[in-house]
Amino acid sequence: MQPEEINSLIEIPAERSFVSIKATEAAFIYELITSQHLSKTLETGLGFGNSACHILAATGTNHIAIDPFQKDYDYLALKNVAAIGCKDQFDFREDYSHHVLPQLLKEGKQFDFIFIDGDHKFDGILVDFYYADLLLENNGYVLFHDTWMRSTQLVSSFIEKNKNNYVAVDCPLRNFHLFKKVGKDNRDGMHFKEFYTSKSILTYRLITWMTSPGDSWLKRMAIRLKEVLK
Ligand SMILES: C[S@@+](CC[C@H](N)C(=O)[O-])C[C@H]1O[C@@H](n2cnc3c(N)ncnc32)[C@H](O)[C@@H]1O
């Protein structure tokens, strides 16, 4: 099943579409998985299941997704997965990623594609990456969403500066960061490189201001300008 067909079968409420990855992002995931022949997949953060549906359709096999808050989404992700006919391949873990990821590690599970789109706080993303790194096979990929956020930028920068067993892979979509694991982590216990970055400071401030409560002509103009530029 191709992305166009998936999009025609799944339901994402228009008023909460900001929760979901975009169609271009879903198509990118689909293309990455099919072109690289990836099949052992995992994601943190299910939302309405857009990424899950594209991952499942791309591999045609089992996929694990972790999310403790599906009830806030009326379990629509599960309905969407069923709508594309992948219910039996879907392993949904309704819990926090910091509970499930260590369990998967203990079970000896290994993956070749991990999508991190769950808790978007810095420490939440870093913990997801910490376990993703341990769960990822050599030559596997880890993909981060929402790089407009400072938290995501700082985790990416940590990887770039400290984890020399990862290479950043060029990605045409600016809200994604993609890394490939290329070996073992050989840092010694004293290793540390500063990883501060100023990337996305302005974008992050602007978007959080634009989406904050309260109305003003300046805010309305900025929102209008963003829509026009899109
Ligand atoms: C932006 S949405 C994910 C969107 C989804 N990947 C898609 O395809 O559109 C973020 C999700 O992360 C979930 N989440 C928040 N904290 C989490 C945590 N600690 N562990 C796992 N999921 C979490 C939320 O419930 C929400 O469904």
C-alpha cells in the first residue's frame, strides 16, 4: 500500500492535525524504510497513528509503538491501523517509553529503525535516545521529529558532538533529524564534549509565542504571514 492510499484510509481530526506528522514527513519515512529495506521498527509517540500506519505499510511486518496517552486520542491510532489492514502486525504498548524501552532491552529486542516522537521535553527525548541507541542494530537509523524545538536540537547536538558512532544523514525535511549508527560507542568514562547550540532559538520562541494564549494584532499578523509562507 502506497502513502496516498494510506492517507485516504486513515482519519486525523482537522482541529488536531498539528499533533500529526505531515504527509511529506510520512512519505519520507515510508521511502526511507522501503529503500533501505528496514523491517525491525519501533516508535515512541503514537498520536493519531500517522507514522505507525506508514511504517507498517512500508515494512508489511511487525511494528512496536509506545504511548501512555492513547485514550486522549480516542484510540484513533488503533482504528487507523485497523483501517489499513495492519491490526495483527501492530504491537501497541500503552505505557511511558521510560517503562517500555528498558523492558524491550531486557527482552533482547533489536531494531533497525526507531522513530522518536513522544515526550518532547529535553530529558524525555534524551532518555528515548539513550535506550534507542542500545536497541539499535549497527547500520540502523534513528529519526527525530520536531527539530523546530530547542529540546530536540540540543539532543541532536549532543549526538553530533559526543557520539562518534553516529553519522547525521542528510534529510530534505527541516523538521526531521536522521542519524545512522555506524559502530560501537567507544567513549571512555571521562569523555564529554560541550554540545550547546543556538539552533532554532528564534523559531522556537516565535512558534511558542504564536501558539500561546492571548490575542493581539501582531500575533494575528505573524500567524497570517506563516500561513502565506507555507
Ligand atoms: C506528536 S505526537 C506523535 C505523533 C505521531 N508520531 C504521528 O504519526 O503523527 C506525540 C505523542 O507522544 C505521546 N507521549 C507523550 N509522552 C510520552 C512518553 N513519555 N512516552 C511515550 N509517548 C509519549 C503523546 O501521547 C502523543 O501521542
